[in-house]
Amino acid sequence: MIALKRLWTLLCALLLLPAAVLAELTWPEGATGGQQALQAYIARVNDNLAQLGSRQVNSIFEYYEGFAVLGVTDQGMAEVPEGVELTFTMNEDSLSQLQLRVSDPTCFAALAASCIQAASPEATTLQDAMNTPAGHAARAQSEPANSYEEQIITGPGDAPRTYYAYYPNQYRDGVNWLQLTLIFPRSDAQAAAAIGAVTPAPADPEQEYEGTGYDGGIHLEVFVTPTPEPDPFGEG
């Protein structure tokens, strides 16, 4: 009887814990550089969500070297998405792009802000990161029938970039989707490759015809001093 009472007390205590505490994300063993970057990034996102009192990312639906789909679900490590989907593309050692889709506009600002701030923690605060997504959530709620999408430029830059979209009843099932596309900044390796790919300066014109560099083409020279005209009478 005492054991049963203790078990009941423990179960009650667990039920009183916030969903964010109960949700645990279990990563598969082994990870590439890109997958390690994803795991570190999701840890920062979940820290932000915990600060905001929101449910954390707690399910993995697909997980490959260059592609992953995660979500927020009532039970951790669920098999089916429940209105929140985070789709990632990854490079060999870094993250490339995130597409966050949320069906409940009241949850969108916290999720989007947590993702934005985690992509560049030193550049913005969590509260500042909420301003723009909160505006899009309010727009979707005030104009639920009006869709829109911003044009996405996918190439990485020096800082994260964000693009928003809203798709009411996208799949004819009565569900509306708010979407954030986040382009991650270029990694150190990508930045180094970009520097190494700088086009070399053109060759010095004075050296163009020296040695074996001359290609045998016609060489015309222009002289500033006028050439004397021939004497029409054959004198001089």
C-alpha cells in the first residue's frame, strides 16, 4: 500500500510539471558535422522556448545527413506532426535553411523568435526577435482569408535572413499555416572558400607581350608625335 501511495504521488508530481520539462528529445547515435550543428542549434531554440514558457521541440520525424524534420508534440518523440514542423537542410558541417510551419498563430511568435535568436545569439535579444513574427501572427488573425508570401533568396550571407508566408486552408482541410523561412549565415568554411574564390587582378598591361605570353595577334601601336607627310614633288 505504501509503495502504491508513493507511485501515485510521483505520477501526480509528473503531471504537474510543465510540458517543456516532460518533453525530451532523443537524438540517434552518431552525427555528421551538419547534424552536430543541428543538435546544438535545437538546444539553443529549446532554451529560448523554456524562457518564454512555451513547449519545446521534442520529436524527430525524419533525420538524414542533409535533411531533418522535427516538431513540437504533446508526447515526446511522437511519430506524427501536431501543427508545428521544423524542416532543416544541412551542409557537411553547418545548417543551411530552416522552414518553420505553425498552424496555431498564437504559438507562432514564440517559436519563430526562438529560432531567429538561436541562429545569431549575439546579434539580437529574444524579445526583439519576437517583434516581426508577432506582427505576422496578428496579421493572420485579423485577415485569416488573405494569403501572402515573401520572395526567398536562398544564398547564405554574413547574417541570418528571414522570410514569412501565410497559407490559409492550404490543403483544403480547414487548417491555416504561418511559415518562417530562415536562411542561416555562411559557415567559416564557406566564408574561407568565398575569399579563396576571389577573381585575380588583371595582368599588368606593360607585361602583356613579354615572354611566351604574347599570342601572335596583330599589335597596333599609336604614336602621339605626327608622322611627316610625303613630299608630293619628291623634294627633300
